[in-house]
Amino acid sequence: MNPHRARGPVDEFDESTSRHPSQFPPASDGKNPFVLIVGAGIGGLFLAILLERAGIPYQVFERAPEVKALGSVLGINANILPVFEQLGFYEEFQKIALPLASIDLRYGNNNPIAKVDIDYHDLIGYNYMMFARPRLYDFFLSKIPAERIHFGKKVMSILQNRDGAMIRCSDGTTYHGDILVGADGAYSAVRQSLFKQLQEKSLLPQVDTKELNKGYTCLVGTTNSLSPEKYPIVAKSIGEQFQYVVQGTPYTWSLFNVPENRLCYVVVQQYASKEEAEEETFRNSEWGPEKSGSMIEKVKDFLLPFGSGTLGDLIDETPRDKISRVFLENKLFETWTHGRTVLIGDAVHKLLPSGAQGAVCAMQDAVILANCLYDLKSLKHESIEEALQDYKQQRYSQVKVQDSDSNVNATLFFGQTMIEKCIRHIVFNWLPKSLMSKTVIKDASYRPQVAFLPLAPIRGSGPVLPQKPSWRYEKEQKLKREEEDDQKRARASEQDASIGSLPTPL
């Protein structure tokens, strides 16, 4: 039986009623699975880059009709930058990012709270790099063959059985493969379809039936290129973060400089209660520009750190369709995989952005999943299930730590209650720097790499956690060394024979 031509439940979709024929992947090589990636966000694109490098066939399906990356600033660090080195584009990436040197905490009237130096390059071997989110999206997109990505493909449902997996899109097309990856964000259609099927079979844990936790709303944007004369900070070669606590309001906000003379801003509104957050739920538009106007009116008069000007001036320098309002939600799901379907990124763990770990977490998911797929023992159903469970086992405990850290950071940077303000003051003004350094070193020790590529060197003086090696890669490298040794012996033998055939001098 052709493993790509799935039977049973996958064939329940009546293809005769669709406007397009069901599309099957190319014939399998018997070793690598054909992977369907739903979602062309940071996690989905990074997984595509890794599968491209691994020689594993894949296709990416994105619901948006065109390339459109919204959002503000992102930060990544030693937890993922070694993989950029492995892939050979670390130096290229540095051209779109700036190393963050410090965080300047202030009240809304610009009075200081604390200034935190975060230059830990000597300890962890990498700078903390800040950049505009759309720039990383475009950067990743440039690394993937255009024919691998399909836009305007909104997934309506999924089906799977022991022989394969299938997605059905809103335009009537269906696509089949060996493995289905849901990388389609916090409101993942893949997760919702999978969870519905599991719930009908009483296989879904009760905790996974609950909605995401909503405690904050944020407004994000990135300006056009600004004048260095008016905004001197944009000409700096290092990044600075200004973090504001606007007293007497539910708002905190951040300002960052990024390359191309741009400024990124993130305004966060904290809800006083769960009920207040629920009242706002129906207004949520995930990373979209809709309904941002009312919040803009409330925050436009916030003072800038440059002596004059307001946040409204920066908003005026930002295309309105590039400004987004969104809930900041968090939830760690228990169900990561079932059968041939697996979830990565926000689809399975939505973290608060306070720790700037959401994008890093999604990329780490992609690394570990790619490693597991590379090491598939066969394309049999049991082997695929084992590999996907291995992925969860390697990632779950680490994500749990990152989720906890993001909640702590939310208290430090977004908290508006009296207790949260006291905690912030103690942490940034009373705790010794040595304790902060130990925390940074511990957080940076988890830096998984691609197991099927030569490892990047360990940088920095801090420890690095070991990772699971690839049995397939080690086997391939052993065979390669043996072939090279055979070739050397063959060349040496040819040279000896050549010397032996020379005439003996008189």
C-alpha cells in the first residue's frame, strides 16, 4: 500500500464535491516522511528551513492570502542563536538586529526606577538581539523555496488514520501526507479540530478544554524610518529598552530601537479582574490592526524619553495597518500530539511576551521536532507516534520552566498592583547583580541544536546542558569516515603501484 494514499477515516471526505482534486505528495523514498506544516509564522517557517536542510519533503499552508507579518519587537538569545550558526546565517541575521545593552525602567513622568545592565556576552557567549518582528519573518521566508509555501489555505478540518494525515481547506482542496504539524498560532485550527475529535472519544484531558488565560491587552507597532536628528536613539549601534510604568493607569509600555532607524513600541494594559478580561474577549483580533483606535486615544499622550514628544508622535509615524491590538494570553496544553498530528509554538504553549521567549520557544520546538523526524526508524504508524512523543518528552519540562519565567517577568514589567510594584522595586534595586548573573547563566544553559548538522561551538563561560544525539547522523558520519579512509587507502595503493612500475635506474 502506498503510505501517502491514506485509507479509512482520511477517505471519508467526498472529493467529488470539492472544487479541486485531492492532492497527494510525491512518492515516498521509504526513509523520510512527507510533512504538512499548517501555519507560516515564525515556528512554521523555521521548521520548514530545518526540514529543507535535512532533506525531508514538506509543504507549508498559511491561511493569510498574502505575506503579511504584523507585530512589534522580538528578542532572541543564546537559547537559539547557536542554531543560526549551524545554518550558516548568524552573521546575516545580525544585520537586521541590534544587541540589547540595557533596560531603563521609568515612571510615566520619566522619573527613574532602575537601570539594568544586561550585557552578559562573556558569560553566555551571545548578545541579546532585538529586531522588528516583520524583519525576522521576511528573513526566514527568503530561506524557503517559494513553491513550498501556499497562501490563502485556511484549514477547516483534519483527518488521520494509521496510513496518513489529511487537511481540508476552505477552498475545497485537500492535501495528504505522513505527518501533520499544527504551527498555526494560539487559535490553531489544527488543534481545535484535533481536540474536538479527541473530546468526542473522551481522550482529551479536562485541562485542555479550558480557554487561554487572558490578563492583558497590548498595542504594538513599528515606525517608519525616523530622522536621527529628531530621534538620536535610532542612530545607535546598540539597542536600548525603555520600560515605563504609567502610575494611576492600568498601562505599562516599552520602547526599543531597531535597525533601519526605526522604533518599536509595546503598550500593555493590565485587567483588574478575570471578569474584566472576559468582557473584552469578543473584541480580540489576533495580531490584527482592527479596533486599535480606542486604545490609541488613551495612550497617545504618554511621554517619550527624549525630552520632548509623545507616543502619539510615534504612532503617527506608523502605518495604521501595521499597528495591532491583541490579548496577551498564556496557557500550556497537555496534549501535544496524537497519532500523526503534532503541535508546535503558540498552538500548544502560549507564553506571555514579558520574557521575550515566545518566538524562541517556537523555534526550539522546531529544532527538536526536526531532530525527531530525522531519526525516524521507519514510516510505520508506530514509529511516527514514537517520534512525536519523543518530541514532547524532550520539550515539555523546558517549556514549563519558560512559561513560569514569563509569568514572573510579567509581574516585574507589567504589574500595576501595590504588591507587584514592591516586587519590581526589590528585584531591580536590592537584589545583588551576582544573583541576576546566576539566573541569566541558568536560563542560557538550555540551547538545543540541530542534531543532523555539525554542532556550533560552546560559547561563553557558563555551562550548557547536553542534548540527545542523532543515531542516524552518527551512523552517516561513520560511513562517511569509512568511505574517506577507503579512498585514502585506494589512492595510497595507486601511488605505491605507480612507484613500483618505474624502471630501475642502472
